[in-house]
Amino acid sequence: MTAHEIAAVLHCSPDQVRDRLRKQGVEVHRTGPRELPVSTDDIIELRDNGLSWSQVAHAVGMSKSGSARRYHAAMGCTCNQGKHHAPRCDYCRDAFGA
């Protein structure tokens, strides 16, 4: 069972699961890139319901930037996935200003 699967059952973050296991003396290692079973629709729904990026990220088990990139891509963002140093696409200009 992965830390993500345990976290889903216990309603906590995978990092909390790994930290607790390490404290109990269990050797924890990554087995490769993680699969993110969360759908982009879930991210869109949470964000559109007013949750902050931190809240969205915690709810779906992703980083804030990963959640935001998925959201921006789904909204048609073409400005380097919402990164602030890139020129803003029409979606980001409308949503976040120039």
C-alpha cells in the first residue's frame, strides 16, 4: 500500500503518513513517479468553490503549483502554465489582471 493510498483512507497528507511511518522505524522509499488519481474536474470544482490553492492542494494530495498548473491548463492557459514571469494569456489577464 502506498503512502497516498493510506493517506486517502486516513484523510491526511501522504507526507504525514511517511513521517509517522519513519518515526515508527519503518523504512520509506519512493517507488517511482507518483500517480495522481485526482481528476482535473475535482481541482476545478474546489477552486471555483472558493478554496485557496493551499486548501485545494491539501484536498487533492498535490502541491499548490501542481494544482494551479492543472487548473490553468484546463482553463486554456497558454502562458507557461500560469507562472508569473511569463507573459499572461487572455485567461490569466482576465482572472488575475495584467
